[in-house]
Amino acid sequence: MHPERYTIDADAIRRLGVQRPYLFYPAQFWAHKNHYNLLRALCDLDGYDLVLVGSDKGQESHVRSMVAQLGVGDRVRFCGFVDTPTLIALYQGAHALVYPSFLGPENLPPLEACALGCPVVAADVPGAAEQLADAGLLVPPTDPEAMAAAVRRLEETDVRVEHIARGRQVAAAATVDRYVAGVLSFLDEFEPIRRCWA
């Protein structure tokens, strides 16, 4: 993502009816995206709203049901698909990207957040530390208390500034060649495992 190529829409957040401060999670509504544990974390984060961006892949109604069951309906905004300038504005306005997906680290949102100066709280899944280095706060994806604690850590100015700076460094180093090299390395390591089945 190259934010300098776009005119930032300063009114985008207001037009969506999003209140600040908010947490941001751009993810399709798949089960493995782990909205449930993020919603449980939100229950422990009074004063924060949650903005969800992404198309329905069969789980949105279930997520909406969980929102109602947990009693956070007035704090969760379902925005569906948004255009690139709005997406950029949402990253830049967020207190943090919270990315609890059970699968990764090929996901682009953490790197987009790093590039746009948005601190990252991400699931500590295989490969996440390699993708984010020390730029993100990594938490167990099934531990909403840890997610909430990481969000609160980013309320400390020095912690926040440090993670934004580290994120920009990670984003600057995340070239296509480096990504492809990482994928090829993974395939090399996986090859002996792959030979175990027909």
C-alpha cells in the first residue's frame, strides 16, 4: 500500500458514524478470523469502539449474534466493503489494529497498519513474529484478556510512539522479493512433511 498515492478523506470516519477511540479489524467474515475472542476483549475495554471492515463469507450473521449476546452492539460498527481512501483513514484514525486471526502470517493488514502509523496487536501464531519482528504486540489468539491488556499498553505514549516507529521500519523492509523468499523457504521446509501422504 502506498498511502502517498491517495488523497486522504478526512471526513471518511465521520461519514461512517464511527466514534473515537476505536479499534480496527479489516477481515472477511470467516470463522478463522476469530471475531469472537476480539469481541470478548472489547467487553473489557470500556471507552473503545470496534470497527469491522470486510465482506460476508458466511459468518457475519453469527458475529452479529455474538455482538448482541455480549451486549456490545452500541460499540461495534459493521462497515462492509470500503474504498481505499476510507480504509487508509480508518487505519490512521484507529487506536490500534487488532488482528486475532488464527491463520497467518500472509495477512496484509498488519503490514498495511505498520506503513500507515497504526500500532498492531496481533495473534501470536506461527510466522507472526517473523512478519512483524518487534513492531507488534503479539498475544495468544484465544486470550481476550491479553488482547485487552495489549490495547491498554498502547495508551502509554512512549510504548505507542516506539511501536509506530518500529512498524514503519518493518513496512519499509517488507518488499515483494523478501515475501517471495519467505514463501519459498516455507515450501522447502514443508517438503519432507508433504511426502508423508499420497
